[in-house]
Amino acid sequence: MQISSILRRAAQINPDGIATICGARRHSWSQVLDRVARLAGALQALGMKPGDRVALLSLNSDRFLEYFYATVWGGGAMMPMNIRWAVPECAYALNDAGAEILLVDESFAAAAPAIRAAAPGVATVIYCGDGETPEGMLNYETILAAAEPVADAGRGDDDLAGIFYTGGTTGFPKGVMLSHTNFYVSAMSNVSELALHDGSVYLHAAPMFHIADLLWFTAVTVVMGTHVIIPAFTPAATLAAIARHRPSHVLLVPVMIQMVLESPDLATTDCSSLRMIAYGASPITDRVLRRAFDAFPDVQFLQAFGQTELSPVATILSPEYHALAGPKSGKLRAAGRPTRVCEIRVVDEAGHEVPRGGIGEIAVRGPICMLGYWNKPEATAETIREGWLHTGDAGYMDEDGFIFLMDRVKDMIVSGGENVYSTEVENALSQHPAVATSAVIGIPSEKWGEEVHAIVILAPGAEATAEDLSAHCHSLIAGYKCPRSFSFRSDPFPLSGANKVLKTELRKPFWEGHARQIA
């Protein structure tokens, strides 16, 4: 199972078909294959050896897709980086993975010197943006044009294909190792689950670094479709691309759907090409979903649930269950049923399956499960037990095999489709001299699903405002991880018998009246 074989087939069967549309640039599948083989040769010439990690920090572009395939074609492992990270987070990931080559576009070129200073192992920076190449960087198009196309390195199956950093329970991001098999199996599954067909046109509006959008790289290529790419999501840009390029499929996380629904451009945009809107990364509210049904009456909706460790989809709530009436109604609150390539069970603390309707932790088994966490064997052993990957999500399975989420076992918040581990935020807050201790929780948000809230106990005699602490956090961690609200208390936090902060008690006042304790 090779990721590269998916691209070779697309170029073989549909060589003249349009593979990518990005601004004024259009490339056929045969052109993409040639560019990928040349870029792979350029990366090898720059020192990329089998298994080496090659990082990229960029907005969406056709070059992002070429990087995806070229890295594995040349034998390396991709490492797309979160575009919302602060410099210390970027440096941590680069140092942790030992990446020596970094690609940046015009949006992140200015940050590159600071990142390189904090990650001295990065020997080469390639500028993959448009315009003048900054000093000290190589130009993407120049090295590609000068390189000879190289043969596929032949890596596949359980060879490392990429490292994808997620939030960490210890306060540092964890590198999820995904294999060629993970991507290949997921691609074949997603073609079926997402109702793709030969020639489907997909709009990359969600960030391409995110595994939720990255899954479409291979799935759309399997059907020799067209990747329409906009640099970043805005309602206006997304609607303009739909009207101009006529995509059949698009992925939008719930907050994006809400923003599109609120856009004044929606009423005047021809969206008749759309056949499916997929959503995921965080659950959607009934109110937003019903508004979306009204706004897009001829479009099917599909929910995908999973995580990076599952490359990334474990369950699908298919279009027929997006029903407000009839025999298939009543499942809108479900996360869906297991895909065709995995098993799911709900287990107790001992790992034993609970009866249908019983609440426990969701565990997944199958070829979509990650290889493990990079350089974190203990975290890997804690997550993958006896072949089952424990997701950290608590829920139940009904008699029809649908999974319903109820809470999280891991101390994690999902805000606007991004995972935030409380420990990361608490570690940042602890570095402020006025903070004695803090507890970070997720509270309900109509816009974001959940938002990050910090409960802070100040050091004796110390003073700090919410604004002070917010600015401090923004200097250390990504903006989406920073608390959007604060509360201050003088009483100690409630503790369990093991002296752990009882965040369930801290969350209760905020979630009172909600059907479940997570969004």
C-alpha cells in the first residue's frame, strides 16, 4: 500500500484531466506527477533520506498538495505544521521531529528567522510562496525546475508517511505517526463513505494542514477528481469559489457553516453544483444544522467523527440520517456508525465492553489506527492497548450501532474544530509571575462549540487582569488555545481522593441545562 500509487494511477488514467486549480494556476494530473517527481528529486538533493521529516508551514495552495506527494515519493515523511501556532510551538515540533528541511510561504516567511533560531537543526528553508524569495531561502519553483524527476522510493505499508502534531496532555504537542497503510486504507474508505465519483470536484476551504482536510488529498486523487484550492477560509472566498469552479464536495467545520449562513453573499451565490457538505472536527448545533438544511435544500450533509490518531475518520453519520422526520430521524445527535475499515466498541476502565446503551470510553481497532506517538512510547502504550486505540471520548452505542458522544476522558477542549489540551494552557499561565495556579476548562459557546475558559488563583499579594493573562498566553501558545474568558477565585480548587482537580465540578455551573458535558 503506497500513497504514491494513488497519484500514479490518476496520471495514468486521466493524464489531461485538471488536477489542481489554485488562483491562476491549473495543472493536469500528468503535470502534477512530473512536478512531484521533480520536487522529490530536489528534496533528495538537499539531503532528504528515507524516513526524514520534511516540515511545511503554509496556507492552502497547490504546492501544499505537491509537497504531500513529493515527500513520500522521495522516501521522506511529511510534517505539515499548524498555521496558528506561535513560534515556540513551531520550534518544539521541529526540534522534536528532527526536521532539517522546512517549507514556508509568504504568510510565514517573516517568522522563519525566529523559528530557525529556536530550531537550529533546520538546515534548509524553501520559499513556496509567490513573489520575491527572502534572503537565505531557496525558491520552490527554481529548485523544482532544476531537478530531474526521480523514481518512486518505493516506501509503503507500515513505513512512516508523516508526523502530525496534536495537543499534548503533558503540555507539549504529540507527534502522531501515520503510515502509508493508514492513508491508503482511509482513502479507499473515504471514497465510498463520502460518495465521491470519478471526476468529483472538491473545494479545499478548510486548512490543508488539518487532518480533516488532508484526508481529501488522497480520496479525490483516487477518483481522478479536481482539487480546487483557496488560500484560507472566508465566507466570501468560499462562496466565490463555489460559484466559479462548481465543486461537488466541500468540507466545512460547524463554525464555518455558521459563518457561510450569516454571509450576505449567500443569497446571490449559485451553489447548485454542490452535492455534499461534509462537516466534522466538532459537533454541530441543531439550530445551525436546521438553518443549513433550509439554505441548501438540494445538498446532502454528512458528519465524520474521528481524530488524527485514526487517520482520521472512525464513524460516519450518512446523509439519510440527517432527517428531521420519518423512520431514520432521531440520529442527528449521533456521531455516526463505524466506517467499513474499523471496529468500535465502548469499554469500561478495565477495557471490557459495556452493554449497548452503557457509557464508557470509545475504542477503535483497524488499519486506520496510528503507528504511535513520535518519541513517546509511554503515551503510545497508554493509548493503544491490546490492539485497541482508546480515543479519550466517552459515549455509548445504541442498538443500531450508532455512537453518541457524552463526555471526554481526556482533559481536552474542542473549540472551532481545534483540539486544545488544558495542560498546555495551564503551563502557559503558570509562567506568569502573578499566577499561583489555574484550571482550564471548556465552556459552551454558540459560535465555537466550546471555548477555553481559565479559572485562576493569583499568588498572595499579586495582581493581574484578564487582559494581562491573555496577552501573556498569546506570546507562548497559539491564539485558539488562549482563554477567551477568565474567572478568578481565592478558594482552593475541589480535589479528588487522588488530589486531582475535579474539573467536572468546575464545569457544572457552565453546562447546567445542556444535554451533554461537551459540545
